[in-house]
Amino acid sequence: MKTLKLAAAAALLSGLAGWAQAADKPQELKIGISTFLSGSASVFGVPAKDAADILIQDINAAGGIDGVKLVPTYIDEGGGGEKLLSEYRRLAEGGTKVMLSAISSGHCNIVAPVAEDLKVLNVLWDCGTEKALEGKTYKYVVRTQANATTEMVAQVLYLMKVKPDFKTVAIVNQDYAWGRDSRDIFLAALKKFKPDVKVVAEMFPKFGAADFSTEISKLQALRPDVIVSTSWGGDLDNFVRQAAQRNLFKNSTFVLSLAESSLERLGNALPEGVYVGARGDHYFLHPETKDDPAHQAFIKKFHDKTKAYPIYSVYHMVQAIQGLKAGYEKAIKDNGGAWPAPEQVAAAMHDVTFKGFGRPVRIHRADGQGLEDQLFGVTKKSDKYPFKVLSNITIVPAELVTPGVSDTSMDWIANKLDAKTLQSDTIQVFKD
């Protein structure tokens, strides 16, 4: 009888423990997502929201994360940093402990320390500035894609491979954190490989500018061999259209580091022979994943919803959500099957590999910085699409162009970036 009583008590305690564990699991996982829903950058931010809606619906239809469904709330970054921060705090104080924020580099620099103070898991899902994590020891903040250093150094390697003999270069970037930081990194890396290059102009039109006549007139007079722009969204679209109208593409070779997101919108306004980057290995015609059934299914759902093809902001959103899902799954496993606290998920996301619709992204660093390979190509006409596509695609591995945790970008470029990097056999070219 004593044995039976002990067994019954143990069973009761076990049941109560299981009930308590189940009670700790929320009915839904609230996620705050910031993206541009208004303004010129909405051409970039709205597709990302569409991607989040599609992917979250698919994840929830498959049972969510360990049975918990994802419920997003969106914040419009178009209202500026002060409004973003107000909405961010409101969500956090209302119980949302997971955020995907932000697109703008300036906004990422704002929200990262706030997330740390509020003990909110924050995934930097798209912003490029290396300053958001470099030299930081954040517990709650990770990034599920590359930063400006990886992207710009890879862009330089690509340019040196496809057009090594240029002598003069001009830069036209948006006047805010991303435009300034990407300029600094690009030029530092370029001069490492080509110290005699002459920079004939550095122009920084206002973010959201609609008129580029001053910049185009100056470029027409200077006739640089190469014109580089890391601008994006509506700003880039306006610059390209106006430059094409004034025949600027006939005098200089254009290097548009983020133009993968503008290919479809620009249509015939973008000529052939323009070198284009994708801020990662993101492209709906990715040479390694274009025929993957899951990728094809996503492209169809996205096109059915938006009447457009996915762009890199879409793929960054996919990576962020898949990275978050992988982080939760790892944290649940590490937690013996119990639902994890945000800090446990944050810890798991500092040591996780996940995949969107390109190559795997690796976060195995104390600084939470993701390692993401970089894709580039040159524009050409297509018989299938009413816009230019990328040809002779090149993919540069992240490990080749990413500083270590203890490095600062400029010191790493100055002291550790080797000219022999250009000869690396890990740089892969997919010839048409």
C-alpha cells in the first residue's frame, strides 16, 4: 500500500509539473515588426511586410513554433526615429518581448540599446550599419544578415574581378548612417586593392530626395570611369531614371550595390551592363535555389499576393523569421522541452544556423552578427521578364569578407584584408 501511495503521489506531482509547464507556454507569440510602410522607402518595406504575412501564415498553419502561433504587430518606420521608439516601447510594455527591427541603419542604432534595457529580444532584420553591433556585447540583440563591411568589401572584390582597369570613381549615396558608413568602408577596401584610384566626387543627396539634377550635371562634367551608389528604394529608382534620361550610363560604368531590389520597378529605364548587388545572396533567380520547390512555392505565393517578384528585403524578412524560429527551437531543446524565456532564445540565437531561400546563414559569434554570403551580377535583357535580370552571377563567401568579433572594420581592412583575397577559389562564378 505504501508503494502504491508513493507511486500515486509521484504520478500526481508529475501531472502537476506537466500542467505547470504547459501553463507557462503562451497561447501566442507576439512579435513587433518595424518596416517602412509609408514614404519613398515603402517600395522596399511593404514587400517585406507581405513576406512576413505569407511566412507567418505558413508557419502557423503548420502548428506554429512548438504549438504556439505567431502574431505580428507592424510599426511604420516612415514616421521617423522618435515615433518608432515610442511605438516600440508601447509594444514592449504591453507584453511583446520579441521584435524584428529595423530597416533603417539609424533606427537600428536607436533600438539596439533600448532592447537591451527593456530585455526584449531584438532581431536586426535588415539594417546594414556595422556600428549597430561592432564592439558591442549585447545579450538580447542579434542580426540575421550581413553588415555593411561584409557587403561593401565583397562589392569591391567583385568590381576588381569584373572591371579591374578603372582609374576614377565617383560616389552618390544617401545622406544618413548607411550612405556615409558604406562610403567609408567601400573606399577603404578599394584603396587597399587599388591605391592609385582617384575619387573625383563624393555626393550625399538628402534621404528621400526626388531631384538629382545637380548630381547628374556634375557627373556628366567629371565623366568618372565608375559611379558607385549604395542608395536604395525610391531614391535609387529616381536617380537611375533621371541618369538614364540624361544618358549618364553611356559615359560611366555604374555599380549599384543594392539595385537587386529595383530591377523590376525600373524596367527598361535600367540599361544592360550595370553591376548590381543584392545585400546577401538574395535573388528570385538564385543559381542554386531557383529550382528549389520550397523557393518556387514561396515565389508563387508572393507573386500571387503582390503581382511582383521577391526582392532582397523580402528575403531578409524570411531569414529573420526563420532565424527566430530556429532560435526558439534550439532554446526549447536546450531547455529540456520547456518554453524558453526571451533571454534563453537570445542566447540560442547567438549559436545557430538557419536558412531562408539562399545559402545558410550562420550566427556563431558572441556579437550576434550573422554571416551571409554575397551575390552580384551584371544586368542583361530577358526574353521572359519585362525587366533586366542578372547574368554571370558571382557569390562571395561571408567568411572571406567579414571581420572577427574583436576587430573593428577599418582596422581589419587596413591590417588583415589581404590583396590575395582576390585570388580566393571560394569565390564562385556562375557563367550564363
